[in-house]
Amino acid sequence: MLKLLIGTHNPGKLREYRTLLADADVEIVGLDDIGLDSLDVEETGATFTENAELKAMAYAKASGLHALSDDSGLCVDALDGRPGLHSARYAGEGATDADRRAKLLAEMADIPAEQRTAYFEAVIAVADPATLRCTTTRGLVYGRIAFEESDGPEGFGYDAIFIPQEQPNGETRTFAQFSKAEKNAISHRGRAAHALVPLLKTLGAGD
């Protein structure tokens, strides 16, 4: 069975990947599991793809394992695509998810409903430890920014202020109010991960 390192320090992402890749027949390990919890790779790329590949290659080289990393962000049309690549650092160093959501809502305070369109983008890269070559997949989900934060029990990051447009019966729930299964079915990371499953099965078969 292929051992796959998930190169993230975000426990929410690690939990999601354990679910999203359940059908890939791989053994998932986190950075803490193999003593690489102190390795932090600087995101110096100009695109989500470049950042995902930089991290995947660094973690594959350090671990000797196939390594998966992603880069993702929330792109808001009224803010010219911000926070985008800087979604995780949007409110400065040491800021919490709540700080980032509050900053975005404050910037959007005077933006009317019809102009609050946004999308999440995720790019996943898997690096081969022998060659450091990467395979990438991409996922998008479109929606809009809520006027206030929801109190849903699920999600992380910007989930509590993002209303995906793909909802039945005109519902207006944020991602934080979706069940894990509902979110994984349409989320940006879910779509990119689902596209990766066939590759991981092939790698596992040849392992």
C-alpha cells in the first residue's frame, strides 16, 4: 500500500484528506507522524500551482515518501481577487481564522449582495520522492460572501462566511453549516482530491 504524506500543518485539512482520499487505498500519514512537524516550506510561488508544487517537492525530498500538498484560497471579485494567494496571511502573522473572517467582512461591509461573488480555488500536487516530479489537480467552487458569520459547527478558515451557489431549494447555508459529506461533495478541495484518486490507486498498485 502506498504511504502518502499529507504536507500540511493545518489539522482541519489533514482530517479532510483522510475522508476525501478514503477510496484511494493509501496509508495517510501527517507531518507529526514522521517527525517533520517543524518543517515549514515558504510559499514563494506566484500561483496556487507553484506553491502546491514547492511544498510537495520539499516534503517528498525530506521524507522519502510520496507527498501531497495543496495551496488554496478565497478569491473575492469585489476585492480584485483578494485575499487569493494570501488567504492564510490576510490579517497578518499570528492572526486566527476568526481574525481573517472579520477583516474580510469589514472590507466588504458596503458591498451590496449582487456584488459579493467569490470562489474558492484549490490546487493539489503530489510529488514523487525519486524524481520530485509533480502531478497536479485543480478544483473550484463558486458562491458569495455572507453579510455576517454563521454559527455552523463544521468547517474552518473562511467557511463560515462563504455561501456556495450549488445548493438545493434556494438554501443559503455557509460551508460551516454543511455536513462534512455535503461539503466534500462540492468543495474546491473535494473536487481536486476526487480527481486525484485514480492516480493514487495506480501508484499504490505499483508500490
